[in-house]
Amino acid sequence: MRVESILDSLGISVETLAARSLVLHPEASELVSAETGADGRQHLLVPAAARAWGSLREAAQADGVNVRIVSAFRSIERQAEIVRAKLARGQSIDEILRVSAPPGYSEHHTGRAVDVTTNGVRPLGWLSRHAGRFGFCMSYARENRYGYMYEPWHWCWLQEGNRT
């Protein structure tokens, strides 16, 4: 399996993955542009997540809140490149895995996860209160079970919003 050989080459053990209850996430096969960054980069998501993101962003803008995608779909190979670059800078695997998912285990592979940027704390509060209506949840709250640091910018689309 491709993921197993990548993990092995990075020195990430099966025991490490199991101890943290990490879930293997296959790469999305159908992606559409959810947003274009200021740099012209297309941020890709699966179609349903892209529609939900568009609705969320419109609702936020109507409330005077500006949220933008910094990162969306990321391939398994791109995740491996990120880990390799951190290793090359002298970081240990343990340090890296506190802030980055191992290749194959990132929600970004699914095409349902976004890392967002905002203009201040108020938008993060808005997301915390309203993102669930659009099917998004913050994956890595403080002291999450996966051992990742708190990531208030990382949101994953899980389902159609309940619109309550």
C-alpha cells in the first residue's frame, strides 16, 4: 500500500497511529473549486462541502464577518512533502505529529476540510456559534483525543447542515 510505504519512509509507526486513534482518510476523487485565494490558488473541496462552504461564507458576510480558506484538499503526497520538510528542518516526528497529520490520516485528503483565516477573533466566535448549521465542525478542539494541538482554524464538513 502506498500510504504504508510513505509512513515507513518517514519513520511513523503503526503503533503511533493506533495509540492516537488516528483514522485513515482516502483521497477524494471528485473535487471542485470552493474558493479562489488572493494569490489565485484554487481551494478544492468535494462538491457538497464546497456548496456548504459557500453558504457558510455568505451567511458570515451577511453578519459582517469575513472568513477565507487558506488550505483545503491536500493529497497524501503533499502531506508527505510537508512532513519531510519539517524533518529536514530538524523537527522530530513527535513534534511534527502534534501539529500535522501523518500522510493518509489528514482530513484534508477527504476534500471536506478547510483551514481558514479571519480578520480577528470575532470570526472564530462566529464560526463556533454558526458553522454547525452548515455541517462544519472544529475537528481539533483543546485537548482533543488525537493529540493534535488546538486548531481553531481547522473545520471539517461532516454533513448537510441542520439549519436550526
